[in-house]
Amino acid sequence: MTPELRHLRYLLAVAEHGNFTRAAEELHVSQPTLSQQIRQLERLVGVALLDRTGRSVRLTDAGVVYTDHARRALRELTAADRAVHDVEDLTRGTLRLAVTPTFTAYLVGPLVAEFHAEHPGITLEVIESAQEAMESAILADEIDLGIAFAGTSLPGIETTALFEEALSLVVGEHHRPDTPLPVTALADAELALLSRDFVTRGHIDDYLSAHGMTPRITVEANAIHSVLEIVRRTTLLTVLPPAIAAAYPGLTTLDLDPPLPTRTVALLRRDHAYRSAAARAFTQLCGQWVRTRFPPPRIPERKTRTRS
């Protein structure tokens, strides 16, 4: 007798929770049944996989090695199952897409709308995720594709550049200064910024630090909509992609001198992974879509002083 898939799933659940009771609840089986199945697996492989002597259940050294192979085996079997059910004519199928939060404000809606119009039989699962968690999910085959930023990624992640995204100073319509605005004007500014959980916030902080600016950060929020509403209703400023402000009433953008940084938006996937027909079609659409809608960002001209 050889181990079955249920043995692998049961072992991984216990390893994740470190507890038979919680693992049994997740698996919707009784705790005695779960314990029996794990012991059966241990008899089949000939070694103890779990250490039950402590307050929590832990993997033995052999268990660590075995669960690593079990995860990979289940991941490959899941990919094989998707491959078998993949339909090349795109009349049905599923695409699991993850995006970083700023893209939900202006990119995902129109992009998914166009994909759905072309392939209405494909079910899309769209998840908002921080980039680090997104990359881990891609490597674990929990996500097919991700839209995030190019840069240093986890080993095994393949990135394809899509377009360059600019950042701009975003203000309410009552702000009407000449642009570009010198960065020194931020010295006395009050800002409403995204929290440090966002990649965008890191880019903003780096820019301000590079130019010796320490503006007063009056509001930090973990939701883009909250920041936009606050800026629209107050005299506070923020920094976001101009495409977000363009889609939001009552806001306008200002250029800064020196200009705010740009960053490369990229499509992420697992290197050498199976790519379904839906994933290939979405990748192709992304390339076509961004070429027509996202020209290279405009770099504002610097104002120069003339001597009298």
C-alpha cells in the first residue's frame, strides 16, 4: 500500500496548525479519524513524522523533509488537474489574478472588463495583495498571475515589464499653484499618505528623504479611497499615480521639481510553471492594452531662471 492524497493533505494540515483539533476542523473530519490516518501514513513510510510529546504537535526531522516533498507533489497534481481541464478555445476555465492595492483603483476594472468581454466563459478570481505575499502565493501555485512592480523578487518569480507608472502630487481642486512645484514647497506641507504597508509609501519616503524634506504627515491610512476622500475635502496633499486622481472627482495633480520617481509595473508569474490558455490570453491582452493606454510618462520641464 502506498500513501494517498488524503494522507498528504492531512499531514500538511496538522503541520500548519500544530494541533490535531484545529486541523480536523479545517478538514471537516473527526480528530480520531485524523490521528488514525496520520499514524497509517507513518507506518507506510516507516518513520515518525510528528513529535507529539510537547504541548503542540511538531514535525520531526523526517517530517520536515517529507512535508516539503508533499507540498511540491500536491502543487504539481493541482497544476496537472488544471491542465487536463484547460480548454484551449477559452469557452471555460479559471484565472487567478492578484494585484497590489494601487492598481485596484484604476487598472483592474477596465482591464478585467475587456478580458471578460473577450472571454465571458472564463471565471476570474481577483485578489488584492501586498507584493511579498503575492509572490509567495504564486510560488505556491495559489495564484496564476500577479500585477505588481518590477524589482527584487523571490527566486522563481518571472517578471514581464508592462509600463512605467509615474507618481504625482495629488491635491483638491482648490489648489491652483503654478507647476512644476519646487520640492522645497513641501517643507511646510501637510500630507495624507498611505501607510507603510504599501510599496507606494516606500517610494514616497525615499523621494522625500533624498531631497531632505520632512513634511508633516497629518494622516496615514491603509485604504486609497480614504486618502482620496480626505484630500478632496481638506487642504492636505498626497502622492499617488495620476491615473487614480484622474478617475476621482474633485482632485487634480501637480508636478514636482525634481519629478517624483517612476516605477515599472510588471506581470508576475512562476518561472517554468504550466500556463493555462486563460493565463496566456490575459498576458497577451495586458501587452496590447498597456501599449495603447499607457504611453511613457511625461517628465515635466524644469523652470530656469534668466539673468536680468
